Amino acid sequence: RTSTARFDGMYATLFRCGRKTVRADYSNIHRWLCEMRALRGLGSLPLSATLDLVAAQRSYYTNLFPLNPSGIVPALPESAADGLPPP
């Protein structure tokens, strides 16, 4: 699930994975991701609370120097939740 949640914000741009996004071009995968995001994990925390996309993006764009020598970290698409509806 975390790879799917990270795809639009990190993989598609940093690794140049293609021109399509999960949000816009893969409706069945996007719907599944929204369902997964709404599930509860340990205790009463939703699974979405276990993934910090802003921190993940910062880490990818700053630690992978050969892929991003300028160190520029772009804004996440649409929101920090990567375009997913709130849980």
C-alpha cells in the first residue's frame, strides 16, 4: 500500500515512471487505495496516520543525490494526502 500511496508524489516524478498517475488514470487502484486508507490499524489509528508523505518525499528527494543533484523538492500533487479523500 505505501508504494501505491507514494507513486504520484515521489516515484512518478523522481524515477520518471511515466506520464500517468494513480489518481487520474487508474481508477480501480485509486479506489482500492482509498479503501485501504480508511482501514483501522493498531488501536484506533487509521492506516493513513502511519504514512507521512511529506517526510517520505523530503527523504527521497534529498537522499537520492544522483537522481536529484539540485536538491529541489517539488510540492506534492494537490495535497499532502496525495489527492486522497480524508479518512
